[in-house]
Amino acid sequence: MVMISTRGKDKDTLSNAILKGLALDGGLYVPQSFTKVNFNSNDYKTLAKEALSQFFKGDELEDELDSLIEKAFNFTSPLHFLKDGKAATLELFHGPTAAFKDFGARFLAFSTEALLKKRGGHLTILVATSGDTGSAVASAFYKREGIRVKILFPKGGISPRQKKLLTIWGENIESYEVNGTFDDCQKMVKDAFNDKDYKEKYALSSANSINIARLLPQMTYYVYSSVLYFNKTGVKPLFIIPSGNVGNATAAYYALTIGAPIDKIVLAQNANRPVVDYIRDGVYTPRGSIKTLANAMDVGAPSNIERLFNLYPTLDEFKAHVDAYSVTDDEILRAIKSTYESENYIICPHTACAKKVYDDHFKGKNAVIVSTADPAKFENVIDKAIGVKPDLPHSLDELLKRDEVYKNIEKGYKNLFL
């Protein structure tokens, strides 16, 4: 299938879009069309192939799709039903770095490596992260052939444990602590892509959710979980999704568009609330990011909003499909505490945003609350909320024993190449 730019001046094959990351006109690649699918399986990998096949049809990676799915999705994503029997959390944190971004990062890494083996050559991948993206990408691309990765994260803008997981890799993974915000990091990546000399010299590409091969595989867990929920209850659930850069939510809308049994999609934002404000005011206004307890969502100018605007181009269409609410830090702490007390179940700060939206606006509805990270990655926030530090999953415990290696740099993309 052809991928087209959100800005309308570029189109290319899926494989070329994967390697390029950002479209030549500065936009984001999106599928040219969507075809409805009749999902009939309960098996994750079968559903994943049914969801993704249309986008790989005729592409040079078409014959690799089974292998990519097999290698990338080798961990579980269970539904955990809460005591009311209506709401379930979708646990997306059972991958190697205990965050939902393991799904997309692993699929992208194996796709990129497969393409480079077919074509030859090398890539330098730039990644701006406000939390879990960097560690998922580092883990996925670690020692992948022909690929060098540069990870940018904001100084003081992520938890100590998240920072550790970004900076322990070495080999082909380089980590940079930027004296700025996540938005500054993201701007550095975009500026590097827009410098044609640098883009060509270093063969730049992206592993952020601006890369279409990060976003498309995220559709698969929405297809899978909605099918499981529907088969169990006979009801299409609404999904409440913690949203920062809006890529995860966009993947859910794509799943809905191709026929996943989803009733409605709701975005839960923290104090960074550009989607909430757009729905309220009718004007989209990017802003600087605000630091919150749900730090991976601290994004004032989400890149993937272009994809949502491409899908729903008018305000009326957008408001008809997109619902969004914001949650304060105090409410995050209260949601963690109330969930622990009522369910004996610990959730991360980002999941707490979605749980708070459920409790306040959709209580008693058939709903899937998207749980994006293991709470152990935010031990200080959890301890503040409930006086308990969650146990580390074995995968994280082993990673955290490694030594940190990173550079501190000032803003400006050229500092990445000194």
C-alpha cells in the first residue's frame, strides 16, 4: 500500500516510509486507505496479521510479515477485569522494558533490520523521549545490524528509573541528556531531519511514533483486546487511553477504522491538554510542556495530532469522534490510592489518568482502561500515593544492574553529531 504525507506533498511505499521516518515535506506518513476487516480469531498473532496485512500488500516486506509478527509480539497483553465486572485494564507492560512501547519498537526494529539486509546500507535513528520510548527503542534496536541509535531525553524530565533504562546500553545505542524539555528534544529531531545535508550524511531515520512502523503495530493490541472483551461480554467497549504524543490513541482510531469492535475512544491527558483545549476552544494551540507526575505524557505539541487531523479534518468530525479529559497531579495520586484500596491493584501514574477519567465520567460503562507501564517504573510516585514500592519485574531488575553511559548536551541538533 502507498503511504501518503499528512501535508499532501509526498507519498511512498511502506518500506521507504519506514526507512525515511518523516515525509520529505515534513509531514507524517499515513495509509492512503483503510479496508474493513472481519476479525474471527482469539489468537493475538492471527489477529495481528489480519490487521496489518492490507498495509503490507505489494510491499517488499510482505513476505516478512509473519516473521516480524512472530519475533516482535512474543509477550502477553492480558485484560485485567476490575471488581465491577465492567471495566478492565489492558496491561501493555509485559514486554522487555515493561511499557506499551515495546510492541511498536520491536516491530520497527525487526522491520528496519530486514530492509537493510535486503537493500544493504546503514541508518542513524534519532529518538526523542519523555519516558518509555527511549528504553523500548534501545532494547529493540540493541545490536541490530547496520543501525545506530541516538536517544534524547530532557534533563530532570523523567523518573530516575526511566533514566537508568535509557542509559545502560552502549554498543550501537548512544544516550543524550538535553538541557531542555521534551518539546526541545523533539524539535532537535525534527530540525535534524529538515537539514538535508545531515539527513543524507548520517542516513537519518526515526523510531518515535512519527515512524509509521511504530504506529501500525500498536493497532494490534487494540484489535486483540477489543475482540477479547467483546467475545467475553457481548458488548463493544469504550477505550480510555493515556495520551501525550497521541500516537497510541491514533493507533486505536486506526483499529476502529478497520473494524475492531470498539464503541468509543477517550483520551486522558494530564496538565498538558492540547486535545482537551482544541475540543473546547475549536482552535489547536501547541504549547510548551508542563512537568507532571505522568511524565511520559508531558507533551504540549504532540506530533501525532497531524495524523488525527488527517483522519478527522474538520472540527465537527473531530469532536464527533474524539473525546478528551485532563487530570491533575493530585487526582493522579488519588486515583492510584483509590484503585489500590478498592482493588488491591497498583497502577502507574499514566494509567491513573485513564482510571480517573473512567471513575469521574464513565463509571459502570463497559470500558477498557489502557495501562501503559509497569508501576515499578514510578516507584517514588507510587510510594507517595500509597506508601508502597512495587516489586520490580525480573526483566527490569536485570537491566537496572548495568552501568549508565550518556552525554549531557545543550539544545541544538548539531550537538548530537560532535
